[in-house]
Amino acid sequence: MSRLTDIELTSQTSDGAWTWRAAGARQPRGTVSGDLIGTGGRVGAVLRAELESGLDGVEVISVSSPRPVRSATDRTQRIEVLGGTRPEPGVVVSLARGSRPRDRDGAPEGRERRPRRDGGGRREDRPEGERRGRRAPEGERRPREDDRRGPGRRPPTTEREGRGPRPERAAGPRRDVRPTVSAVHRNAALAGLRPEQLPVAEQLLRGGIPAVRQAIEEQNAAARAAGQPPVAPDALLAMAEELLPIVNLAGWKDRATAAQNAGRSMRLRELRAVVASSRTVSLDDEARVLAKALQDSLNERVTHLREEWERRIESALEADKVLEGLQVSARPPEMATRCPAELAVRLAQAASAAMTAELAVDEWLALLAAVLDSPVRRTVRPAGLPDADEARNAARKAAGLVPELAKLIGLPIPPPPPRRASPPPRRPLSGVSGGGPTAGP
């Protein structure tokens, strides 16, 4: 599901893309293609963007100009009471600008009131040409909406008022589309069952064994209300246990076929769920081939994301963009992804050499914040510390995560975090040895 939010452009990469963060946030959140930003992009610009969250991160779908900020006077709402000039006790009357006083019947003072509908001014007493909704005689054109609107009225427009036309999305198919799951295998499985098995199989497709139990309870309640004997649930539950593997396999085949047909347009999270659910069903030969194909596709996509992540870090280091490399390393494609040892050493050395005492305080603090979020924070050795209270306070707070900062501020290096001890093995109960109790004296 997409959402609209304000983003701020922070920097531009070598390939023309822009890094962005939420307006008012401290850390960058992701990247956006330069084609969406256009030639008017600049660092610090705040834009209105449509975002979509997924397992691969937050993707920017479209970008438009920010919503105009309303002043405090525009946000203030005032309730104006339209009524007569005769003040009532305890009521403050404020007439709207341009309004006229009205009498008790609601008509403006000094103007003749129209006759009521139930009197002489009923619809039937009006002239033929003044009746509303009459059918036009033959040969006469019925007035259109533009004619009934009257002069001086503005025709309806399809553009959004105050915001201009809706921004166009980039051409091409949309990524990560949820595929449509068919019921081919489920229908084939139902067609091979006996007639007495069909109601039970349909309930299994709806909600498994709990749905079968609920249907049995509802049927027995209706039978008791009608004075009929209830059905025995044991036989139906035994039949449901027998049909459950067949129904589950048919449902998984439908999901797996839809995932295979969707290809790379399917969300990675949903593809992983389909592959994981293959271990919970009893697969036949056709299902094993399908599960292996989906597993290979999942491995290929995960490998591609990891290699692309490592390539972005290497390209940032080669372009001497240490801050960008640290920020990319803090956002792996998966939580279990680890930075290669050689690349981690290069990243830590580049960050250590960039954090010098001659660097500006704000740039040094930005590097420190990126180091704290990166996986190489404990191996970074800053070359220096700027002579500023803000930098020393930040180094003192971060000394627990970056141990080398303690040397720069004259503190003892904190010890590494202790490893979690594995729980002790359970001891056998007293009097129990092997498989049975010990014999007494």
C-alpha cells in the first residue's frame, strides 16, 4: 500500500540518483531515480513523494511539488451563525459578511415570501413551462447540464484544485505486483472426490479443521432446534483428517503456479512465504519440481540483491564517498546479510582516515552517525577529533559502540560485549537412570 509523505533530497550519487530522507529526519532513508526528480533537483529540496514499502526497502513511485503550507489564520475555523437580528438570551449572533437579516420564517426581511407547497403554489399549479423534470415535447431539445448551470458558472474540471494535474508515473509495468491465484488444482482435487467428501473438503478449503468443527456444531444446533438427532462428529473429523493433505497440496500448487507465472514481478516476501510453506505439505513429483524451481528463483533474487548491495558499497569507496558507503552498508537487503570481510576492512579503513581533526564538525558528526549504524563500527579508528564541545560530547556517548573514541577523549577502552552463555543442559531427575527408575537398596 502506497502513502504520501514529504521527503528531502540529501545528496546526488555518481549515476544521477538522489538520496533522500523524510522531512525533518536525520538519517537518509533510500534513493530515488534522477528521472523522477528531473533537472530541478537540489540538495535540501523538499518534495511530495508517493512511497511504497516492501521487503527490499522503501521505493519512491512518483514525486511532485510539496503541498503549500497554510498559515495560522487559514487553519483557524470560525463558526458563523446565520439568523435574525433579534438577540436571544445567552446566544451571540454573528452575521456573515454580505448576508441579510431574516424573519422567523427564514425569508429575508423586505422580500415577499413564496407560497408554501401545500397551498396555491403547489407543483401542479405551476405553468407547464416551469415544472421541473418534465419530458420535453417532440422536436424540442432537452437542456444540457451546461445550459442549466447558467451564465457565469465555471464548468467542472478534472484537475485537482490548488494542486495542479496529477503527476504521471513512469512508463512500464509496475514492480512487485501481487499475482492472481487461480483454483485449477483445487478444482481438480475436488473433482476426484466422492460426493459425500465434497462438503468436508469445501470446509477445509475455507479454514481447515477448525472450519469443519464449526460447521458440525452449527449443523447439530440446527438439528436440535428442529427436533432431529445430531450427527456424530468423529466420522466427519476422521474424513477431514484424511482429506487435509490433499486439500493443502492443491492449495499450495495454486499459489506456487501463480508465483512461477509472476516471475520477478512478485514480491520477495510472498515468494519466500510460498517456498517456506512447501515444507509443511506432502509434495508429489509435480510439486517437488515446482518447489525446486521456486527455490532456485528465490536464491537467484537474493544473490542479486546481495551483489548489488556490495557493488554500491564498492562504488562509493572508489569514488571517495565514505559517508554514502557507510549509509549503504547500514541497509542490507536482508537482516541476515553480512558484509564480506575484505569489503568490511576497506570500509573501516576509509571511515577511519576520513574522520580527522581538521574536518568540519557537522561533517565529522555525520560520519560518526553513519559509523554507529554500520556493521564496522567496532573496527573504526578515527584519526582525530575536532576541537569542539559538540564533537567531544558525541564521542563520549558513542565510545561504547566505537571503542577507539575512548582514546581520543582520554577514557579507558570499554571491554567488548560478553557473549551470551548457552543454557545449561537439563539434569535427569533424581532416581531416574536411562529409561527407568533405579532399584532401591
